[in-house]
Amino acid sequence: MSWMPETVILLLGLAVAGVLVLRPLLGARRDVEAADDLDADALRHRVSLEALRDVETDRRAGSLDDAGYAEQLAQAEERAAVTRAALDRDAVVEPAALSDRGRRAAIVVAGGLGAILLAGSFVPGTGVGNNTEVNQALADAQAAESARQDRIDDLRARLADAPDDPATISSLADEYLAGSTREDLVSAAVSLQLLIALEPERADAYERIMSAYLRAADAPNARAAHDSYALLDAADPAEVAFFDGLIALRGEQDAPAAVVAFDRFLQLAPDDPRADMIRALREEAAVGS
């Protein structure tokens, strides 16, 4: 009888199922180091999911145009895929103390799983195309993240030779902003602080650092950056109002102040592409107040 790939997979599943179910019976001890790895993986994956939410928040807030939204969403999804894979890879089954009845139940379950899997080995295969697609998506995600880290390393090396180059610092900040972890956001904020120190009138640096602080749920620093931004000659009054409302609503939970700021934005830029989104945010704030 020829062995189809599905048959091999099912038989491997039998072996894995037997190990998982019978391992408690053999008195296997918990691997503490593996458990710690799992906790770390769970934390990284939670941060990745929060980053996905942040991208959507930024989009609704209007701080991302279509191209920026598509790019950051793809990067956040890729990062989530990487952290999900790491979480699955390091997942362990913790042994539990079993009574005699529990041991008998475990043996029955193991036998049942074995019977099901062996029966399945004689069912015509349906292929593993979906697994191939998932693996390719994961490989693409890992490659994208690796490429981003390579760009960061390259930019940092360039800064070692020219630490006061605004263009390199700005590019480094963008690479960090494309990440999904709090460490990325902190590094982005530090880079933008350096950029502002070199070019105090650079409005786009203030706008990006406010976005970084908002994504990191750091309302006090976002407000401080906003207040400094509002004093710039180069500051756009509509952007001042926009970030004022966003910080008030999302960071400070001050709905009345958000309504005032959004009204000011709509007066200053009624034809702005973000106007409909601002009206929705204003309505949300009005209900909250």
C-alpha cells in the first residue's frame, strides 16, 4: 500500500496525540524555561494585536493616508503572524496530577484519538494547499520583518558616522514607527526628539511624535508635544486642532474639549479629506460628553 502525505500526517498526529495524553501518566515534569518563553511569546503577540488596533485608530483619526494605512496595516499583520507563529511553536502542554480515574480516562482518550486518526489514514486525501499558503504568508512576514531590522541596523550604522544627519534620523524614526511593539514606539519617539533638537521648526517631526505617543497611550507626552507644536510658525492650524481633539478624546478622555477642537478643525478645513472622519469623531465625543 502506498503512503499518501495525508496518511503520514495522520500517523504523526497519532504519535503527537499519544505523547500529549500519556505524558502526564509518565510523570513528566514541567519545563519552566519553556513556560517562561510561552509567557513572553503571549506578551509579544498581545502587543502585536494592539498594534493592529492602533493602525486602525490612526486611520480613523486621519493621521494615515491610504498609502500609509496600507503599508502600516500590512506590516502590523505581518508582525502579528510572526508572533502568533512563535506563540504556537513554544506552546507546551502542562502535566497535571491525575487520579486513578483520570489515568483511565486518559488512556481511553488516547485510544480514541488513535482509532480516529488511523481510520482517517484510509480516507482519500484532500491536499495541504491551505497549510502551504499559511506557511508562505508566515515566511513573507518573517522576511519583511527581517528586512525592516536590516534597514534599522543600516541606518544606525550610518548615524555612527554622521550622528547629526537629520535625513538619516528621520528615516530611522519612520522604520521604528513601522514596527508594532512598545519598544519600537519608544525608539521612534527618541529618534524624533533628536530630529526636533536638530530642526526645532520641523512640523512633520512633531506630528509623527504625537502619533507615536498616542499609539503608546502616553497622553501627557502627546499633549506636551502638541503644545510645543502649536507654537511653531510652521504649524498648520488645522493640524493643531486635529491633534488637539484626538489627544483630548483618545488620550485624556476629555469629550467636551474634543468637541471644541473638532469644531475648530471643521471650520478651518471643511473640505479636508478627513472631514467626514472628524465629524464622526465629533459625534462620538458629543455623545460621550
